[in-house]
Amino acid sequence: MRSMNPWLSIVALSAMATAVMGRLTPGDDTPPPKEPVVPAIDFALIDLGGTTHHLRQNDGRRVRAFVFLSTECPISNGYTATLNELHGAFADDDVDFFGIVADPTVTRMQATKHFDDFKTTFPILFDASGLLLRALEPAYVPEAVVLDRDGKLVYQGAIDNAWEALGRRRPRAERKFLRWAIAAALDGGEVGVPETPPVGCLIETPQQGNGPTDVTYARDIAPIIHTRCLTCHREGQVAPFALANHDQVAKRAGQIVTVTQSRTMPPWIPSPGHEKFVGERWLTDRELWLIKSWAESGRSRGDDADLPPTPRFAEGWRLGKPDLIVRMAEPFTVPADGPDLLHNFVIPLPLDEDKLVAAVEFHPGNKRVVHHGVLFLDDKGSARALDRATPEPGYANFGGPGFLPSGALGGWSVGNTPRALPNGMGRYLKHGSDLVVQMHYHPTGKEETDQSEIGLYFVKKPTAESVKEPAVLVGSIWVANYDLDIAAGEKDYRRSSSYTLPREVIMVGVVPHMHLLGRSMKVTATLPDRTTKTLIDIRDWNYNWQDEYYYERPFTLPAGTRLDVEAAFDNSADNPSNPSVPPQRVTWGDGTTDEMLFCFFLLSAEKTDDLIHVILDNLKHDTRQPRRAVQR
């Protein structure tokens, strides 16, 4: 990072005016263009008003402008009106406009008062831990950074040319670098001036040390806990304990270090190295360092003035009132103890016409026991027959739902936020179908009941006035290997499978599936030009944390692309998830002690005929796969 030792600050400030005055006007001294980079912004920050901004996520493909500011620098403060006007000018466009305070000597309370006094109209991110500072590497305040819709850094430097140098300000700015950069990024064009020398106050970063006050809960740890943990770790949720304050976090700091360093928590099993998924919870190396350093250096509380506001968690329907709300027909009793339960519930859907489902919002009836739910569709009454054969509500079945689904509507797991499919996409829902909800329950130590409900949001029928793009159907295909025969004690059993796309498709999401012996799965796409793209890479499979993974930005795969799935299984006694002790031979099957190798792909296409062709071709391909007799 561009910084200097604090003892050089006086020399630097004295020399800065001379150095900057010797430069030519920005624009006359434009450096040669550089290849745009994508900064590593893999975290969330909380603004001074208490709103959490998930900076890694940008499924709306918005342009982002960041301006590093100060509570002390007069040049920074003098730009308040300019920045307010600039924020207003792009308020109706796809632009996120942020100020950033990254001075660790300024408390959140002080920053809030300062920017309230200056009447700033745009959100100010409090970054005292230096996450954005390290990602974007500004040298001065004020300094602006613009990221285009793809997250590439396309501009860095001055807001405009009002300041030639320290002590030399023009009556008005003639070259509005930040405004021009935002406008160009919105239009998808090249930024004419990608870099200019900023004029302002030097950013000084204190040297890191190992003293007990270098990392504090209030300033450094609470923002991480609030943005990554509180969704589940608060009263009344599925997590076993709350992490709502310093005492609760400090009490478990050693455990938190263990589960974060091993990446057991936050629960997110895909490794980096692929297209971004919606809702990623991967902690950055900097965040891991902060947690570990704090736990090992006294677990200091710090100054309460640095504490972020406690997050507000939405109640009710986050996506607005659903088009259809359904719920389990009657409550289900979860016993006080015993193993986790997988139970299926059949819910008839009162529809008189086919629909496209744009989004699903799942509301667990009992947040203490509901771990996740998977939503299958059945248009043949198969699940109803299974339900009638059992005296209790619903029926039990490990792995799949116990029948061949006619479709699926996704699922929910703790920590997930409901989102609509992009670009008017929707999943096909045939009228007369039943919704079959497979619930995963955690016993809590006392008898509990659950009666969860689901809200369905349908794609609106397109009209020329109401939408710009027509609805697009989303369907599923899969790649499987049914020829599994894993010997007892086999620690590294590997299998693979492939399928070649006969038509061009749009890749919307991916859903890997194995059982308890699964160890890893890597899925790649080899394009006709022989380039390879990683679709998902799970190096440490965990059956309890499997999910549907939607790509933040769906992408096209041409006809002739080969989808390859490679998986490894561990049937040894060293596998803590092994359901058999001692290990037993395992083959393909639905049962707890059986195993599977599936990867489902959620696809769309520019032409519905192409999607249907791929789905039918995939079904034919699947029937040709060798199948080993199920072990019983």
C-alpha cells in the first residue's frame, strides 16, 4: 500500500506542496493507460447511519464511486457541496456513491457528528480497520475511485481540477474527472482520463503492532460479527449461542478463531476461483487476521464510540407481498434430541394456470430448529402417496424427496437472503403441481414444533409498456455418476462424469450434491476453443451446508461446451461424517448410508426451444449412464 512512516509526515507535508506544484495540470500529464484491475473487495461495511453495504455483491451491475474523506483536512471538507451535488446528479442511475472514513484515530461517533454537521447527503462508510484502504490504496484525502459495472477500477485520483496544488485553488473546476469517469462507466465506454494526481492531505497509516489495544472489539471485530455472524448468532435463531455483544464474543474468541481459520464458519463451502455467487460469505485474509490478532492480544473492548449500530433484521416479507403464500398443513413435532431429521411435506398449490416463478421467500416457523428447506415440484401425485403411507404429517426420506421431481423452486438455508432471478427469468410451475418441501431439522434439547410457510413471486406477464425484456424460462439439467462402489476404508475414492451441451445456454446456477462420504467436488466447463472455466470448486464438502449457488451475473456457454464433474469420497474411519462405524462398503442410493454423485445446473437460453432441446438431450444422455445395482 502507498503509505509512509508517521515520523516522515512533517517532511512529507512540507515537500508535498513543492512536489505537486511542479506537476503539470491533470490531463496535460495523463499517464499511459493501464490494464484495469478488479480490486479485492470481499467484505461488507456499515455506514454511519447503520446500513450494511455488501460490497462484494453487485448483481445489479452498478457503477461504484468511492471518495476517501477526512474530518480534519480542509480540502476534503471543502468538497462537501460538490460531492452532494454529484451524488444527486446520479441518484436515478445505476450508481452507488460512497464516502469513506478510514482514519483509525477517529471514532464512529466523532465521524457521525462531523458529517451530520457538514450535511452530507451520501452514505459514509466507516472503515477504521482499513479494509477499503488496503483494497483501493489511496494516498490522499480527498481521493476518488470508480469501479465499472464489472468491478474493474477505471478511475483513481482527483475529484476535479479545482486544486492545482496545496494553497492554489481555481475559481471553478473546468475538468470534472470524477463526474466524467462515472458517466463513462455507466455508458460502458472507456474513461478518457483514468488516473490523475490528487491534491489534499496525506493518508498516514500507523504501523501494525502486537499490543493489546491494536485491535479492538468496538472498532475492528464488531463490524465483522454484525455483517457475517448475527444473521444466525442472535437470540431466537438456529445458532447455538448469540454473539450480540463484546462479552458474548470475547467468551468464545478462541473457538471463533478455530472455526474461522478452518473456514468452518461462516458456513460457505465453495472456494474462491470462480464467478461470484449471490450471498457469498467467504472471510478475507484481513478479516481472519483481525479476529486472530484480537483473540490473542487481550480481547480489548475498545472505545464504545466506535461501536456500529446493532443491525436491524427485517420481519415480514422482504420482497414485498407474495403472489401466493402457502404453508405446511399442520405443525410438525421435532423431538428433543437424536440425529438431525430430513422430513418431506406435501403442500398443494391452488393454481389454475401455469406460472413462471421469479423468486421464493421461505419463512421458517421455528427458527431454532429449521436448518434448511429444499423445494421440489410433483405433478404426478407421487409425494401424496408417500405421505398417505405414514401416520405423521409428511414422510421421512434421506437425500432426495423419494420420487422423481417434475421440477424444483430452489431452497433456503440459514443466513440466506431471498432474491429474484435476474433479467425477468423464472422457473416453470405447472398448474396442478404439489410443492414438496424437504425440511432439515436440528433438535435443540427440548421438544419443538414447526409450521413453516413459503411465499411465491411470479414473473409478471410482459407488456411493451411494463418491461424491457421478456420473461425467460429457467430449467435444470444434471450430470451424474451412478457407478459408485466405495470399499470400506477407502480414503480417496474418485469418480467423474461429463456432458456436452448441444446448444448455447445461459448458466444461471449450480447445485452440487453428495452424501456424507463426499469430500470434494470440482465442476468445470471446457469451451470449444479448449479454454477452461471453473464453475464451482468445493474442496471440503459438508452435507449440512449444501446450497443452491446462483451466479451473480449469469453467463453464456456456447454449444459444444463440455461440463465436467470430478468428485472424491472418504469412506475411512477418519471421516467424522461417515455414518457407518466401522466403515462399510457403500454404493449408489437414497439412504443415509448410501452415496450419490450429482451436479445440477440451472440454465436459461435466448430461445426457449434451445433450452427445451438441451433438457431433453440431457435426459437421453442420463439414461445411457451405467448404473450399479443398489446395495441393500
